[in-house]
Amino acid sequence: MNLSINQSRSRSIVYTLILSIILLMVVFMITAPGLAQAEGNPAPNVPVVVVSAYSTVNVIPDQAQVSMAVLETDQNLSRALESNNCTTEQVIAALKNAGISGEDIETSNFSVYPEYDYSENGQNKIISYQVRNEISVLVRDLDQLGKILDTAVSSGANNLNYVNFQKADTTAAENQALVQAVKRAREKALILSNASGMNLGRLISITEGYSQPIIYGNMVYADKAEGMGSTVPINPGELQISASVTITYEMN
């Protein structure tokens, strides 16, 4: 008798577990679409509109990255290296005396090139060695940029590669560009939804695009720094900070 009762209870427990599992599956199937929609997915069979927008904000640069070099050529490699090292040390010392921090001066490239005689009777012999030491300098005060360039040239930097104007902190401009891009995207979505005879619904997704600062203005660039004069005119122009977004809205 006890055995029969225990078997009956076991079957009852199994039936209860099976029924509970079935009920849970039914509840999940009913609520799953709602959960997906709550997570940002559009409801089934609901039309959507996808728009992209782009915005730019102009800012004034407040610092500059200067690339310069000391170039020495000699028939003897040791003399070329020694002369280049000496001149480079003079340039760095002069820049420091002009107010540039040592942390803002770094060697960006160092190279030694043999120069050959490619004439008919030269037999491709090495006739000299060219030693090039490139220095990257960050100038944090643009009012001093002309003075820094004059100092570099007068102390021995005989190659000026470029001056790249920068903005130390672009966070505020980037945020402004993003806000403008989102606003423009919503305006476009409203136009499209109204034109199609529908109303703009809730926002489904938003994706930020990738952008880099673009320089608009005069860039100082020269292969040789000789004969630049006592004062270098500087016009930093403007930086253009851009942002782009892609947004998806429901329409109803």
C-alpha cells in the first residue's frame, strides 16, 4: 500500500514540474516580443526611418606641433655625425632657453644616408654621408611660435618640415558638434515621416560616426629654413571639429 501511494505522489510531482515548465515557456513566448522592443528593437511590422547627419564646429588653435631637422653632409661619416650631434644639441638648448619644456622636445627621426657617385666613371662609390636628425617641438603658446621658429633656425635647424596647428582640448567643440548633428538628424527624420504621411515615433538606436579635426588655414611648410628672415609671420587659421550620427526612429 505504501509503495502504491509513493508512486502516485511521484507521478503527481512529475506532472506538476512538466506543467510548470510548459507555463513558463508560454509566458516567455508571450513576453519576448515586448522585451525585445524594450531593449531598443522596433516592434514587428512597424516601419522605421534611418537618417544620418553631419555637423561641424570651428575652433581657434591654441598650440602647434613643429617638425624641424638638422641636416649635415660630410665625406667622413664620423665628422658628419659629430657635427650633427653638436648642432642638434645647440638647437635643443636654444629652444629650452626660449621657454620650451624639455618634455615638449623629442627626436622623431634619425637617419644616415650614404650618397653615391652615379656618374659613368664614379663606379657607384660613396662620396659623402648625409646625417639627418628630426626634432618634434610642441609650442603651447602661439604668440611665441614665430620667436621659436627664429630661434630654431638661428641655432642651426636648417630644415623646417611643417607646423601643425592644434587645439589642446576639443571636448567642448566635439560635444557641440554632436548635439547639432543629433538635432539635424531628428529634423530630417521628421521631414521624411511627414512626407510619407506618418508620425515620427520613438527613437530605436543612435550611432556616433568617426571624425578627426580638419585644419583650415595657412600652414608653414618649407624644405629649407635658410633665409626665412628675422620674423616668421604666423596665421594659424581655424580647426574644424566634426561629428556625425546615424539614428533610427519608428514611424506610426
